[in-house]
Amino acid sequence: MAVSLLTGQVSDLCLGKPALKSLSISSTIGDALLALKRLGENFISIWSCDQHHHNLSAVDRGFKECQCVGKVCMVNIICFLCKEENLSNPATALQTPLSVLIPTSPCLVRHLEPKASLLDAIDLIQEGAQNLVIPLESSSKTLSRKKLVQGTLSNISTLHNNNRQYCWLTQEDIIRYLLNSIGLFCPTAANPINSLDIIDTRNKMALHYDNPASSALPFISRSLEIQASVAIVDSDGKLVREISPFTLNYCDEDVAAAIATLSAGDLLAYVDCGGPPEDLVQLVKKRLQERNLEQALELVEEYSSGASISTSYSSSSSDDEFGMGRSARWMGYSARAVRRSEAIVCYPWSSLVAVMIQALTRRTLSWRCRKVGNLRLAKKGTLEDRLRSLI
């Protein structure tokens, strides 16, 4: 029965999935920032063509047709703005072509036909794919309605390749699907995780609480790539909290200034839900002044006063139309997730199914295993590791 489950078509997992919102790879980083805020998306897909199906850069990047070449989220933009040359002039930096954020090799996003088997999808994930782009079956009436909506969204599109729409499947989608039939995978699902060889000890990224947050940037970029987190430890090497891409993805671009000026410990307090403490905001402003980063200072001041600067990057469509100013985005995300930086831990002897449920419930990307009596940093595992253990 488990075999029949794995040979089912991936289209079964696409039912009810929304069509992908997309931008052309020729768009700017500012376009992506605006799209993420207005649409309230965690990620936006990037394609080698525009909404009029012009293959803008497919030949240059080695693609024969219009296809999804990657994805962009707030973490990508924040890390980009953290560079000294970009922090000194954020407005100019946001006019940089979006292509600088997309890897040359599109291994994180892969295309798959709807009739492909679930096992094919799992194979691609085990090869490193995070998102699988699947064509959607849509009626002509639905497509017509989508075209009308797209008319208000400027360069944001859901239609590609002869008016086809696409969705994407994530590792989490497949884990949820398999969890519904977890009994078919016994006894593996009941085994402790330390017996399954799925805990990653090679990519253990840790930073001392008092170290500059900017020193975590290579780790943050890497954690987004492998869907993990950066551990924050004290002087004894004990796990205190973590910097998670999931947490940073719910932040605004002013966090780049905080990363550039605060310690790792202070950054955790800055990004926690409820907004940054006023004393930390003032500390960020003071240090930006000391470094003569006037435009970054203006960015922080606009956000600390409750203003949104999203209109600075586009002249099309008002923020009121989408209800996506800073306050609306903050409230919308608060309803969807608890934005905290506490590390989620588990025991080495926890069962695989227990850890899978923990992963899906808390929406965390990695877990540090704790030993009895302390929270000393040990090892971590990812959704990909848990998926590999089932197959």
C-alpha cells in the first residue's frame, strides 16, 4: 500500500493550491520587495520571461523556454541590503537587477509535470530541490478572471507558457501528505531519530550571543539554502536561542540596519514579535549616525515612526488598494505565525513521527537535540532528512 501511495501523481497534492505569483528575472530587487509586501507572500517566484511571455533572459541563462528559475524572499533582500555599499544607499541598491539574488544553477526550484509520481518529486527533493513547480489545470473562465486581477498588479503575473498557471509544492507539503498515512511506514516512523542517521552534524552553524550580528550573515544565507537555523549560544556553548530564516522572513527591510549594528543577542530582541524595543531602535540609530549611514538611518526612522516606504519603489497602484502598508503587513503576519526566536528542541530519542509533527506545527526549519539536564548544542535535522528516512 505504501508503494501505491508513492506512485500516486503529484497533481493530487496540487488540489486547492493557489497559482504562483511571479516576477521576471529582469525586474529589480525593489520590485520584489514591493510584490512581497503587497501580496503578503513569503516567497515570490522568478521566471525567465515577463507576463507577456517574452523570453527576456532565457538564452543568456541557458533556458530554452519560459520557466521558473528561482525564488526570492525577504531574507534574500535583507542579506543583500546588509552589505556596506548597499546600506549606505538602500534606495539605489533596490534598483539592482533581481538576477543578482538568483543562483546560476536553478537547483532549489525544479519543474515537474502533474502526471509525475510522488516518488519522482521526492527524488528531486533529495537532490536539493526546495520547490517543485507544477502546471495547474484551470478553466478558461478562471483564467479570464485572473487576467482582470493581474491588470491591477502591474508586472506581477500568474500566467506563463500559453496562459498556463503553475503552483509549487514544498518539502512541507509532501511531509504533510505522507503524515496522513504515516502508519504505512511503521516501524520506521516510531523509531527514535538518533537511530535513523538523519541528524545533520556537518552544517552546524552557531554564533556567540555577544558577537556582532553581521558575522552571522554567511550563516543566515546558508541556512536559507539548506532550510536550517543559526544557533545562538552562551559562553559555555549552551543553546540560548536561534536566528531562523522563518523569523527573518516576517521582518521588514529595516532589519538590515539592525543586523549591521547590533550584537546577535540584541538582534533576537529586535526581531521578536511586537516590534523592536525603543532602546534598541535608538541604539541602531546612534550607531548608524556614527558610521555616517544617513540613508539607512532615514529608513529606520520611517519604520520606527510607523510609516511605510514601499511607495518609494513603484509608481503603480496605491498601498491602500491592497491594504498592505507596514501596519497591515505586520498584523497579517502576526495572525499567521508567532514570530519568536526561541529555539525549538527535541530529545535524541524522540520518535520520527513526533519530530515531524513538531516541525509542521511550529513551522520551524531545524531542531537542536538536547541532552538530559541542559540545553547544550548538539545536532540538527531538516525536513529533507526526515523525508529521506521514510523512503
